[in-house]
Amino acid sequence: MAVTVTEAVSSRRSVRSFLPDPVPLAMLERVLEKAQRAPSGGNVQPWNARVITGDPLSRLFAAVAEVMPQGRAAHAPEYAVYPPELDGVYEARRFGVGEAMYDALGVTRDDKRGRLAQFFNNFRAFGAPVLMLVHTPRYMGPPQWSDIGMWLQTVMLLLREEGLDSCAQEAWAAYQQQVRACVSIPDDHIFFCGLAIGKRDPEAALNRFEVPRASLSEAVSFEGF
């Protein structure tokens, strides 16, 4: 549980192994009600979500598992999660965190089966008992998508205040067709991502490996001070 904003920021991480403990609806409602105060350009508030658990969540897992043997042929994302031209330090950071995750699991680069098993865990929400599915009208542009990001960050920090954890999962975008078949998302909305919600397993190696961040000097410069 986080008492200050600093504690919430420092203790938040992408949790990839959850305990099965259920999350009370009242707790989720409290978090999401507070998150409605997230910044939004022009007060547009472009975020929309479906929050599922229990049988609806199991049905989604089953729908995705059914098409997984098709490999990439079953993928139908509505946007590119990463730009194809991603390179340099940005690609290095992305590659680095993936390798750190597999190292924590003891999965080597040539262990294709082990890596595939971990990839499949994405689509069981890493064992989280709750999954929030985020969508927005198709005509929304980059500024509104930025608003959704600020809203998601607000949600994730408020979850830490409640002693809960999360993992934002753009990976679900690959299976947006299965998502739409299981939950009601308007046709004129684009499906963005999932957010796995629950309590982290404190003993899981996946929740304890270091995730380095760029130094302030790499990201920000100051002038006129």
C-alpha cells in the first residue's frame, strides 16, 4: 500500500505474476471514481473501459486460447503497438527489459518453448483476477490517446494506494477480434489495451527483477535556470 504519490510511483511496476485473491468491486469503483479527475485536454475524457472478472474473464481467455495455435495468422491489431522504425536507444530499452524478464525466469534465448509459454501468460492476464479493457472512438487523435495514458497512469497509482497492482497490456490488441466477441465494445471504437489488476505475488521472480530507467539527463534538459 502506498501512502504518498512518491511511494505509489516508486512501488508501481508491471506485475507479471498475480495472486488469485479476488478484488472487491467497491475497491475498483473507488479507484476509478477518483481517476475521473485525470488530466484531459479540453475536458474531452476520451477513455472508456469494460472491467471483467469471473466467467466473462474465463470466456475471454478461452476464446484467445482457441486461436493461439494459428500463431500470427490470428493477430488482427488495429494499430501498431511499436513503430516499425523503432531503433537506437528506444529499441535497446525494449529488448533489454525482455531479456531481463527471461533471465529472471531462467529461460534462455534458445528455449523457444519457455519463451512461448511466457508469451501465452499475457493472455491469461498473468493470473490477475480482474482485467480492464480500454477503448476509445476511432476518430480520436494522438492528444486524446495521451489523455488515455494519463488516465491509465492515474488508475495504476491509485491502485497502489489500495495495495493493488497492475500491468498495462497492449499485447491484447493482437486479439481485438476475440475481445470484441466476448465484451461489448462499439464498432466505432478502437480497442486499445488491457490492464491486469490484482495483488502481486511477492515471491515471483517476474516481480523482482530490476527494470532500469534512463537518467534524467538523457531525457530532460533545462534552460534559463
